[in-house]
Amino acid sequence: MAPDNRYTSGRRLVLSILFLCAVCLQITSECDQTFVSRPGGPMNGTFRAPEFENPRGLSRNCVYTFLAGAGQRVQITFVTFNLRGRPPDGAAVGDLPACVHEYLDVYAEVLQPAAAQLVNTPFGGRYCGPIRPRTRVSLYRALALSYHSDKNSSTADIFQGIYQFINDSEYDSIFSEQNTHNRSE
């Protein structure tokens, strides 16, 4: 009687899936960072590009999540920005799209800070090349950056920035004035 290969094949499939999941988790989450405002804690700090070697050129995504406390917003300012690639500048038809291999996505209107929910968040822009994004203030209490690279390595000097947890009362008065003005028209 011939051995039943279904069980051996099934076991190999399960082991392959588990290995793939382990590799995916290592690739996607080891560089995520979260900055949280805490009572009595620092109100500002720095962030920078992750440092990693990627000899196989696999896609790496690192999510930076900034969570402000009640009555606060997040403000980020890039000090250095030198991602590889060229910024989108209305490339001609047939040109390769810009910001393909390394880029930074900005999400300043984050309601749900979970990385999986960024898909449902309004997109604030994709950046690459030497032109750094302007200073951003979150619309709500959270802001997220998603860094993508399939380059062979990443070093901390690719981008660096400063974050601050700021009082949102200044912005609340601006929004209430705009809403009052819009209703009177």
C-alpha cells in the first residue's frame, strides 16, 4: 500500500504558511514606532528613519504613530529629508511613476490610529526625493507616517524630524470661526 501523501503535503503547507507569516511579521512590524503623550511626560521629541539591512530588496513598511492626549494635537516638522527617488512633478506619459521604491506617506486626519485603519483615512500626501514635507498639524489627536522602502538598506539620516504635542485650543477657535463664517453665507 502506497503512503498517503495528503497528510505530508498538508503539514508542509501549514509549515510554509507559518514560516511566511513569521517572515511577514518580522518585515512589517519590527520598525514601527509609537509616540504617546502622557501626563508629566515629554511634550516633544525626535523621530528618524529606521536603520535596517534588506539584502533581498523586500518591501518594508514602517508606521510611525503619534498619539496626542486629550486637548492636544500633534505637530511634526521634518529637519532633514532625503529619500531616494524623485518627487511627483507631472511626469510625462510613459515615464515610470515617481516615488516607487522609497517614499513616505503622511496621514494627518487619523481618527483610528491602528495601522490597518490607515486605508480608511484621508491621504495627506506621498513624498520622496529631497523636498521635505511642510510642517503638519493633526486634525484630530493622532497623526501617522508610513515609510516604504525596497532598497537594500535604510539609514537614520534619510529623514529626521521633530514632533510636538500642542494645545488644540488655538485650532478649535479657528475651526469654529470658519464654521460660523460658512453658515452665514
